[in-house]
Amino acid sequence: MKYYILFGPPGAGKGTQAALLRDKHNLCHLSTGELLRAEIAAGTALGAKAKELIDNGMLVPDEVVEAMIENKFDTTGGVSGFLLDGFPRTVAQADALKRILARRGQKVDAVLSIMIPDSTIRERIRHRAEIEGRADDASEATISNRIATYHAKTEPLISYYKDAGLYREIDGTGIIDEVNAALSALMQVASSAPLPYAPDALAPIISKETIDFHYGKHLKTYVDNLNNLVKGTAFENMSLEEVVCKGEGGIRNNAGQVLNHNLYFTQFCPASDYSAPDGKLLEAISGTFGSYDGFVEKFSAAAASLFGSGWAWLSADADGRLVITQEANAANPVQKGLKPLLTIDVWEHAYYIDYRNARPAYIKALMQIINWKEISRRYEA
Ligand code: ADP
């Protein structure tokens, strides 16, 4: 089951896009705004309470929308997933969603964000007021309140979901079909994780040329291959990790390479931003390997001695204990029930441009650009 959040300011076109995506990807479109308007139309007690708040551009209490969402999860069948529209709208609601999904053994797959400037928000809502006649679209004061509520309460979710590695943003100012194609691309099984740094920011340790080839061409090929291979199969609606664990042959290999590369490219930071591991992760590193230096020695040796193409990994087992493994070709530690934390790609395409055949020099340099905050996040997630 997939759980997508459709994110964006009022008037971003979430409803329009949700209707298109729902049909294309067999999803249930869950719009809290529509659910609340249905309560109002039916004249329920909840509707009466919600109406006044909505008409003033304010939010309805968390427990009301959370109960509505949970009820829909319980009573909806026959779909491949859910497209949440208008929920979560606050950090508290995002925490609640995490808890609701965890109880079901599920998690958010991606946050698909449609961005438009405030001036476009106003134009779109005024236009919609003429067509749909929604009460909360009618007055400029209510629109202003909704925009202010969005900036104050909902916008903080951008960094919340960026920190969780789930945030994907597209430009919502184009025509409906363009926006839809961009959103659909984000919902395919495979996509390249956005780089959290500029392509030249890791130079000279990883040059822009290597990023252009390794991220821009090698990873893209695996992404395209996988999306083509899974078309029309049961794998189409699985998470990437599931495809890696359940797939075979070309599907498993391409999925493994997408997962491996996405973890690899999102684990770095410019050398000037480097800070050493700390907190729980450092405790675990010291507990297992004696010290950080002891870890680097073992991890580097695993990467240097791996024969042929593959990946060296630091992972955590179910009890939070750390292990170093060598995985051949496209394999990933998730196949062994481990949680992958940190990796060194020792396929030659990762280092040949910058280091030629000097794999140990590449491994040594890489340790200066590891974003340990991200590795800690993965460890504690
Ligand atoms: P829009 O996103 O265009 O403002 P919606 O249809 O999503 O419109 O929501 C309309 C109104 O319903 C909101 O302004 C708010 O008052 C209420 N509402 C919708 N979703 C939530 C939510 N998750 N939490 C609290 N209030 C909500």
C-alpha cells in the first residue's frame, strides 16, 4: 500500500491533480477539505462546528481530521494506496499520521509538493470562486487568512519532510498536463533522489564531472530501466525496498542499483560542512568498533578488498547493533533484514574519473564528506 501526501498552498491545484492521479495510479483520494464540506452539506454536528472555522480561514481541530482520516483508512478497500490532500496541515498532524500509519505497519512513501507563489494563489482562488462558489473562496479576508495559516502552520512541514528524506517539489505554475506529468514521474517506483548539495559542491573529492556521469547518467539509466521493466507488473505498486527483496533478475538488479545510489548520493555534504558523528550513533560505533578510527579502518578495508563491482555497507540490525558487510554487484543489506546506513560504491564508475584505478585513495577521501547527521537520522528512524 502506498501513502502519498499531496502538498501545497491553497489553490495549488491539489484537487485537480488528485483526480487525475487517482485514476492513473488506482489510489483513494482523501481530501480533508472535501470530507469536511460533505459533513457541512449533510448538516451534521461536526459540520456545524467546522463551518464557522472554515468560513474564517481557520483550521478544524486536529482530533476531528485525524479521526476522519483513520476512519477512511479502515473502510477503504480495493485500492493500491492513498493520496492525502489537505492532511497533514500542521506538524502535530504529521506526527499523528506517522503514528496512525505505524500502527498499520505502514509509512508515508513520498510528499509531492506543488509550489506556486502567493500572487498565483489569489488569482486561482478568485477564479475558482466564480466556477465552484465555495464559501471560503468568496471573501478576500478569508483568502488572506488561509494564506497566512498556510505560511504559519503548514509550511513548516516542508523542512519536516525534507528531514525525513520524503519531500519532492515540482513547479505548479505550468498547465495541468505538465504539472500532472511531473507528479506522475515522482510516483513511479524508481526516481533519482534529489541531490542535497550543488553538483560541484563535493569537489575535488567527488568532481562535478563524476556527479554528471554517475548521478546524471548511470543512476538515471537504472531508474529508467526499472520503471520500464515493472510496467504492468505487481512490482509497479511496491516500494523500492520491496522490489529489491521480492524481485528477480533485471528487476532486482536495477532496483538494487537505484536504492544503493539514492542512499549513496544523499549521504554526503561539502567538506566545509563536515562534522564528526555524535550522539547515539557514535555510542554504537564506539561500542562495536572500539572507536571512530577503528570503524574507519574496518569499513575502508571492507571497501578496498571487495572483489569486482559492489558496495561496502554499514548497517544496523533489528536490535540497533552495527555491522559492516560487502555486497556484490547490486545487492543491498535490506535483503538480509538489515537497515542500510552508509555505503561506499566501489563500482569503477564511482571513482575512475577522479581517482583512476586508485580505489583506496577514493575511499580515504570520501570519509571527509560524510554527512553524519543524515547517517544518524537513518540510524534513529
Ligand atoms: P484549500 O487547501 O484550497 O484551502 P481545502 O479544501 O483543502 O482547501 O480545505 C478547506 C478548509 O478545510 C481549510 O481552510 C480548513 O479550514 C479545513 N481543513 C481542511 N483540512 C484540514 C486539516 N487537515 N486540518 C484542519 N483543518 C482542515
